[in-house]
Amino acid sequence: MALTDKKYWKNLRQHAVKTGNFHLSDLFDDEAKRFNDFSLRHGNLLLDYSKQRVTHKTTELLCGLARECDLSAWIEKLYSGDAINNSENRAALHTALRLPEGSELTLDGTNIVDGIHDTLLRVQHIVERVHAGQWRGYSGMPVNTIVNIGVGGSDLGPFMASKALADMRRPEARGLKIFFVSSMDGSQIADRLETFNPATTLFIISSKSFTTIDTLSNANTALQWLRQASGASDEVLYRRHFIGISADSQRMGEWGIPSNSRLELWDWIGGRYSMWSAIGLPIALEIGMDGFRAMLEGAHSMDLHFRETPFEKNLPVMLALVSIWNVNFLNIRAHAILPYDGRLSHLPAYLEQLEMESNGKSVSRNGDEIDYNTCPILWGEIGPNAQHAFYQLLHQGTESVMCDFVVTARRYHDSGNPELQQQHTLTLANCLAQSRILALGDRAIDDDVTAPFFKHYRGNQPSTTILLDELTPYSFGQLIALYEHKVFVQSVIWNINPFDQWGVELGKQMATMLIDPLSGENSQSEFDSSTQGLLQHILKQQRTRS
Amino acid sequence: MKIAVWGEELTAWVTAGALAATGNDVNFVSHSQIKDPITLMGSSIRNEPGLRDLVVNEFEHKRMRFVQDRTALGIQTHILSMNPSQFDDAHDIVSNIASKHDGPLLVINQSHFGVGATDKLQSLLNKRNKQVVAYFAENISEGEALDRFRNPKSLILGCDVPEATLTIESLFRPFSRRVENRFVMSPKEAEFTKLSIIGMLALRIGYINELANLGELLGVDIDVIRQGMGADPRIGRHHLAPGCGFGGNTFPQTLSSLAQLLSQTTESTLMQTVLLENEKQKELPFRKLWQHYACDLHDRKIAIWGASFKPGSASLDAAPSLKVIDAIVAQQAEVRVHDPEANENVQHLYHNSPYVKTITGKYDALKNVDALLVLTEWPEYWSPDFEIMLKQMKTPLIIDGRNIFNRKQIESLGFTYYSIGR
């Protein structure tokens, strides 16, 4: 049955007609205990969705829809390794990466948990060796600069996590500099290489397929730089200055990485769900293996919660359902991610990929064109900075936008620095102030003086606040797993496959076809007049320069 | 004179022994259950030339004895020979001494607590009642500690109370009669002088090492260079031997306190750089080995001659050998260590590592090895039987971290030879 024909979908439509225009300030006036009724807690996270435009009836119907869509059965399929990535006939087992050692999960007759922990142990050995100053480069000096070369899931997750957890840097990692290079055009790597010492630089080449052209171009630039600087043999350079992380060991070998510098990935891990695997090596180098394992434990605790908790009390389920309500019944098509914590500065970029690459689909699992909206447009920025940028639109623009405020209750409490503590208080005050004004508008402040029209705040912009007790590797693991599962729940309701990304393939193919004409060589391909015009202009400009 | 000596450092034992031998009544403060001075000293101090016999003799003649705090606090003259890290303990001791005395007191501080520390201790006492803390700049060094104490080249005393200066000078007269350079200054100036001397020595060593490394790249022999340099009277020949870095206990500690003082007060990184470069220099023999074997030492066997931080000492404090052993072991290669004095300490430190073996005979250590690294210039290594060495070693490769061998001779015998800056 099509989603729009489902009973609860129809009920929600009718319900939206009745309640869709309710203003949040009325909802708060009507229900004194709204926070109690519409907030959930798990572990170190508090999810407050009381500023969403929902009533008890709304959540009841949404949970009904989830049941009607067989969410529980889908969750079981996710955890047990069914090939729910149907277009690629693969499982999506990022939850397995978080299983404690000694657990069992059989896929094609093997207990994959053993392999996962073997790889973790190999990651640990590398981390310990680097931290001990015993990963030696060609000159015998210990490496002190790590460059992660990867793009997409091999970049955004580790980059975001390393920034988020940099406070918890291990003392052994002091003096270690970790950089991320992703851009295809070489501008990041070229700038950086000038400042690095080749004798003490170690490159991590992360690519699930080990064919990603962006990554391999940067890797080749790095190799060439080492060759010129060192005079060492390629064999030595590959062995002492590169670690490969990929699901394709053979390709890593063909590129030159020797077997004991290769870390394994599996095809049942999606790139954007992979920071829990060896792809997370830069995170582990930052916070140590204890920190990395704590992050996995945090995510695992969210996995258990998601699998075992009734929908009404289930954080990822409610986060997803509320978003479904916004997108499909209140017609809100934009979603802002607003961390009130500078450490989470890269969370928006990470979630842009996680949500939009997963659920930016318009074909159902059965291949039918769908007639309802799926993933909204996500964007974001550190909240306090965004206040000086796009909050104007949130408060007084014409677009309805749902917002996620992500903030920590405790920070700097043991720093002994009252100025920083005060800055944290200021940040919290701004976070609470913004979500309150977005919800209530003018009515947030009792002011009987009639304001001029341009000072009017309409309010009624829904938001969710995710409050972490404190940002630790554990709570961070919970936070990211929360969003992963939220995305999954939405995909189940929308009946789409969140684990493929066919929409990014055609561009790669087309780019390949354009290489020849851009190199001035004859090409069989024909292009539209715009492309043709741009091509000609580029070639003309290049000829003039030379 | 009745004296209480506080501290467990080499300086404390040397001072106590030497002063007892010149007729003083020396009370060595110890809380330990161990009542045998030789056991209490520990191996690295015990092996200091001449010290063991001296101390045993002084204990036998009852000019030296162990006392508890309570007894020591009643004494009027005190010597503090403590580790640079023990300033808080020294503070407590001087406070306690103050509480027991109203009349004259003399505390001679010869610990490297940093510039101004003696004045801080003085502030705990009543100077008007002739309670004085002075600073005496000891200049002993491990391996020749007793000789340096008994035959100092100069004497630097930080004391601004004339009566106390007289007392201290008479206490040290048996050793200072032939001293030409005798300086009395304020305690702070004396502390600063001592710190400056140590810094200067480190700079010289650091500089010659830098030159050696550079010379190697440019293809010049550092021995030729340093002879030329040393002939200039403004420079002189001492402390110009390149090698694989310096170690020790108080020397690096004092240097790092100087480095810290400089960086905190004037943002100067000069001494920090010297220390940092010295740490790198310690691994130089490893790097030469690493490069020789194309960055792969897995399953190799490497012999090390000399583990103590300098000849004549069994101490491994900040010794280059530790960094080299750690680096080799991290590559899962076996290390066979020989040291005339420090084998026991090496064994103690690495008893958990299956890769580190200590060997009693220096030639036995070479059995079947892929290389020999010389890290401490013990006299017995200077002229070994090269024929035996060639027979024992699987690969005749020598990495000489102390430049004790003659390159031409050794290469003519068939060895592959690397040294520092030659």
C-alpha cells in the first residue's frame, strides 16, 4: 500500500488540517507541563521536542504511522544484517561496529564481530605506536604530522569528530598535528605540504572503494612530494608514510600500500556511517583508543535504546517522527542545525551528508516515483555565529524552518577559569533565548507597548533542543548514533533506501567524459551549447596564458 | 663541626663522606629502614669511584651516622643536598629547623632549586638572630664526583652574612686551599651563576652536535673542525666532543628549569631548543641503523655497548641508551646490552621486555648481531679485539655514538662504520 493511502497517514492529514495552524505559544499556554510530556532522556542526552508543533494526539498518530509502516520489523532487519540496502544488495551494519567484544552477529556464515575487533586492535596498535613516538619515517624520526586524505564519509565524520573531541586530546598526542585534506583541486594539500616536514608526515588514505579520484589525486601528490624530498625508495615511502583504509585490499596493494599498513573496511558499511570503523583512525589518534572505545560504547548504548524502547519513549524514533510531521504535514522544507558549542562546528556539514545523501531520494524501495516530500534541505552553523547571519530569516523571513539546537549543560566547570565559565553561561542563555523566541515570537516578552511592524516576531518556528550533560566521547557517540537512527526511521516511513547514493554517480561519469575535451583532445562526446561554450572559453583562456 | 646532611642524592653522600673524613661529625638524615649505607645508596651512587670505601670507613669510625629528623633538627649546621624537584620538602625542613631554634643557625643549600630559592628559604628564618641560609654551588659530576668535590677548580658561595661566610669557608678549607678563584656573592647571584655555567656547557655540547650533523651532510670531518676551533683561546677544547646526546640526573633537570625560566620571563627558546635537539641527538644512532637497514629492523639483533649516561656511572638517568633501546624494541628487534656497571639497572628497567637482554661479556653481546651501537665511551671499549668482534658479529656494522674508533683502521678491517660527524 502506498504511504499516502495508509490509515494513519490520512488521519495525520486530517489532524494537520485541524491543528496545523495552532501557534506554539497557545500550545504552551494550554499545557503547563508541556516539557514533561514532550521531552525524553537517555543516558547523557536530553531530547526536548516540546517546542515542536505537536499535541498528544499528534505523537499518538505518528507512532501509529510508524507501526503501520512496520518500523519494528525494519529495525530488526537493520540490526540482524538483512540486505536492506536493496539497490546494492547489501546489509547496513554500522550498529555491528559498536557491538562489544565477544558479541555475535553472523553474516554469510561468519561472526563479523571478531573481524571488527581484530581491526580495532590493529587501529589500537597504530595509535599506540604513533603516540609512543615509534612510528618512524624514512629518516628514523618519529612522525608528528598526520594527514587524512579522504572525501565524503572518509572525511566528514573523522573531521567533525576530531574537532568535537579535541578537548579530550590524549597527553600522548600532544605535539601531534592532525590535518584533513579532501578537496579535489589540490589547493588544501598544496598549501599544507609547504609547511610539513616530509620525514615526519604520515598520510592516511581513506577510501571505501579506493577508486575515489579526489582522494587518489591527493594521495599521488603526497607521494610525489615525498619522493622529491626524501630520496628514499618507493618501497620505504609506502611502508613508512602511508596507511590505507578501504574495503578493497587488492586496490590498496596495487596503489602500493603493503599489507600490514592496510586497514580493512567492509562493504556492509556505508561511507557516511563509517567513522566507527578504521576510518575513525584520526579520531583515535586524537583522543586515544580509550576515548575511541568510549565513543563506540556511547553509540552502542543508543543502539540498544533504539532497538528496545517503545516508540513513544524512543529518542531517535521521536526525533524522526516529529521531522516527518514537519515535512509531510506542516510542509516545512528546511532544517537548520544549530550547535551552541564551537566544538561541534562541523556537525552541520556532517549531518548535511548523513541526512541528505541518505534520504534525498524520490523513488521508493520498489522503484516507484513517490508523491510526498522526503529529506528537507539541511544547513547550519555554530548557533551564536549564525545569529549574526541567517537568524534574521528564521525570525522574520517567509520560510518555515525547523531547527535543532545542540548544546551542552556543563562546560569549563573544572577549568578553574571564571571567564570561560561565564562565556558558557552566555552561550546557554543565547541558546535558550533563541529557541524561546522562535517558538513564541513577540509573546516571549511581556511588553504592552505596541511595537512597529518591523519589530514583529511571528514565532511558531518549531525546534528541538538536544542537551548533552557534557560533551565526552561517550555522549558524542550517543548523539551521532541518535541522528543515524533518526535518518533510518524517516527512510522506513518514506519507504526509501537510505544506504545508497546513486545520485552522485552520473556526475563522476560525465566528468570523465569531459577530461579529454578539457585537455584539448578530440572527443566523440557531444555536449549542450552551454557546456560547449564554457569549454571553448576555458580553452581559449588557457591558450592566452600560455 | 656537627652537621646534618639532608638529601639522598649523590651530592649528599659525597659531601657527607668528604666532610666526615676531614673530622666533622656528620649526621646523615634518613627515614629508611635500611641501616646499611651501601645498600641505601643504591647501585648508581655506590659505584661512584672511591665513594663506597670512603663512606664505609667514615661509618666505621663513627664520624658519619644515620639520624632521624628529630635528632637532626636540633643541630645548628645543615646542608641541603636534595633533588631539584624537592623544594617543598626543603621548605618544610627549614621551617621545622626554625621552630626548634631561637639562636644562630646555618643552612647551606647546595640543591638546584632555581634562582631565588635560597632567599625563599632564608625568609623562613630570623636573620637578625644570626639564622642564615647560604648557597654553595657544588660542581661535582657523576663518575668523578669525589675528586671534583675534594679538588675544586673554583668556589662560588652565595652568602651575604660575613660570619656565616667565614664558617662556610672554614668548613670547606681542607678542599679549597689551592683554589685560585673564590667568589662570594649574594645567594641569588650564586644560584644564577651556577645555572649559567650549566647552560653554557649545554650550549657548547648542543652546538658541536649541530656542527657535527651539518658537517656530515657537507662531507667534512668534525674532528678536524673542532681541533681548529679549540685552538682559539677564546674557545678552548673542553666540551667540544660531539656525540649522541647528554643525560644524567641533575644536569638535564637544572637545564630544563633554566629553559623554563627563560621562556617564561623573556620568551627565549634558546635553552628549550638545546634540550629538544639533545633529545633528538640521543636517537641519532638509531636513525643511522634505521637508514642502513632501509627502515626495517624487524627480527634483527642489535648489540649495544654502554647503557649508562656516562662512563664511570651506573646511572641510566635520561641516558641516550634508553631512547635507542625503546626505538629498536618498538620495531620488534632484539637488543643485547653490555655495560660494565649498568647491566643490573637495564635488567630492572626492561624485565618485562622479551626483546632486551643484558650480557655480561662485551664480546658475547656481539654474538650473531646485525650491528653494534656504541653509546657510552667506557674505557674498555676504546681498544677492543676487532678480530673477535668480526667473528662474533653476523654483519660487521658499527655505529659509534661516541666517536671512539678510528674510521680508517676500522674500515680497513672490513667493518661498515658510522660515527657522529665524521
